Amino acid sequence: MSLAQFFRDNPGIRYIMFGGKGGLGKTTFSAAAARWLADRGHRVLVFSVDPQASLSDIFERDIFGKGEVEIAPNLYACEIDADRRIAEYQEEVRQKIRDMYGMDQIPDEIENYIRAASAEPAMEESAIFDQVVDIVVKGGYDYYIYDLVPLGHALYYLSMASVYDAWITKITGLREEMRKYDAVVATIRREKETEEDRILNELVYIRDRINKSSSILTDPQRTAFFFVVTPEEMVIEDTVKAAGLFSKYEVPIRGYVVNRVVPPALLEQDIPDYLRNRILMQKGNMERIREEFAGRILAEVPEMERDIRGMAMIEKMAGVLFGN
Ligand SMILES: Nc1ncnc2c1ncn2[C@@H]1O[C@H](COP(=O)(O)OP(=O)(O)OP(=O)(O)O)[C@@H](O)[C@H]1O
Ligand SMILES: [Mg+2]
């Protein structure tokens, strides 16, 4: 089974994720897969929530916070600016309060609350999550490739239940804060019930969006999650653990890609000791990988002559990854 075969056999797949520990090749494979699918006439969006601006690096284009940027025919890339999204939220909340309560000025207490809420880590996560939902719900592409952050974080995004919780906490917190003003405001505006309804509607709207995107992300017909591993002991161990955890969240793990394999054929040549030792070390770990992930390895990618940056290298990587 190869990656190319996988996509031929599973034409319904729309959402693709490469997951794994830091620095193993997630962004590299996301870009390579995007290129390969775009070359086959599919409209592809590869997007990232990583503030490290990794897609900008690999495509050698500054796309951070610029929306969906066309990189090549059929190939679009997007790097989400979470901070901007949070600023937009804050303004949205202020506007809602102004509208609901007919206030011109946001009371200090509420303003402080809005600021404090925005500083919560959960806020950044939900800002990112919300933008991802926007992108996915909006449609317009044949494939969405989600360039994930390293494992721990990725799990957070994938555990929709906790993201949902964060949302609800945020919203209900705000609601409680507003309730303090209700007594005063009710006497002026007699709109208590209407306001409650609106908040409820908002919650229902959010819940629907989250349910929708969560059902997309855990739908094995539409989503494929691939683990990136390298032939290193710690990486293998962490991957096995993570795979167990991901299964619990019903993430449809569809295969493993082994990266940075130094070709064993080099042993025949006159090579320096460090390289010889590395190959021997990898050999043992490759055996373990083939055992542990038997039948689910979709590609073994060699160590390349240099890092993968720019379209020529991405294309080369795509060829290797998909086995052309
Ligand atoms: N097969 C390979 N041969 C040579 N260099 C590689 C290979 N795969 C990845 N690299 C290089 O390794 C570095 C890390 O790769 P990449 O950025 O894709 O990892 P990542 O998993 O996205 O990292 P992060 O967790 O930080 O997002 C990059 O410089 C990339 O070019
Ligand atoms: Mg990356």
C-alpha cells in the first residue's frame, strides 16, 4: 500500500492531517501532499495554525495572516493569525454588548473582563479552532491539508469536547458578567428575555459548528490522519502512545510515513563512522517500526541531500512520498 494508492482507493477523503512529534516532517509532507494532489487537478488548501510560520518557510512566500494565498495552480496555502482573530472577537463582543444594552461606552469592568478572557490560552485555541471551522465550513476546495502543530497540541485541537468546553466557559463567563448589569438594564430596556434568547442562540450556533467540524474530523470517510515517524527509539515509543490516545478520540488514523531513513545501501560504500552507526541504529528501529505498524506503512522517505524548501524540493519530496 502506498499513499498514491490510498488516495486512489479513497476518493471521498477531503481532510488530510500529518501528525507527529516536533520536527519530524509534518509541514514537509503537508506541502508535498498538497503539491501532488494539486498536480493531479485537485483544488487544494494547505493551512497552518502554527505561529512559527512554517508554511511561509517551506513555500518561500510570506503568507502569514494573508488569507488563502495561491502558491501554484490549484494550490493554496493559508497561515492563520490567531492574534488578529482574538482582536476581532473582542470587538465583536464589544459590539454585541453595545447593541444588546444600547450602551455607547463599554463599562470598565466588562472591558477588563474581555481583556482577561482574551489572555486565556483557551481563547487562542478557540480563536484558531474557530478559524479552522470557518475555512472548512466555507468549502471551495477538494482537499484540505491541515499542517498540524506537534502532537500534544494537536491532540488538544482534536479533542473537540474540551475545545467546546472552553467555548462554553468563555461564553457563560461573559453571560454571568452581563447578568450583573441585567437588573439595571432591565429597568431601562425591558429586554431581558430577548437577550437570553440571543445568547442561547449563539451557544446553539457554536455547538452546531463544533459538532459539524468535529463530525468531519472524526469521519473516516472524509478524514485521513497520517503519523510521521522516524527510525528512532523515542519517536517510535511516543508515536505508539499517541496513536492509542488518538484512537480514543476516534481520529481516523490511516497510516504511517517513515521519514529520514538513511539508505542502508550506503553501508556498501566507504562512509564515515557516524553515518555507518546511524544506519545501523536505524536498521534496528526500522525492524521495530515494520513490526509495530505492520501493513500500515504508506511510505519510507529517505534523508534528502538538504532541507525541503522551495517548489523544486517540494516536488521532489512529493515524488518520493507518493512513490512516483
Ligand atoms: N527527508 C528529509 N530529508 C532532509 N530534510 C528533511 C526531511 N524531512 C524533513 N526535513 C527537514 O527537517 C526540518 C523539519 O521538518 P518539518 O518542518 O517538516 O517538521 P515538522 O514536523 O513540521 O516540525 P514542527 O513540529 O516544528 O512543525 C525541515 O528543515 C525539513 O526541511
Ligand atoms: Mg511544522
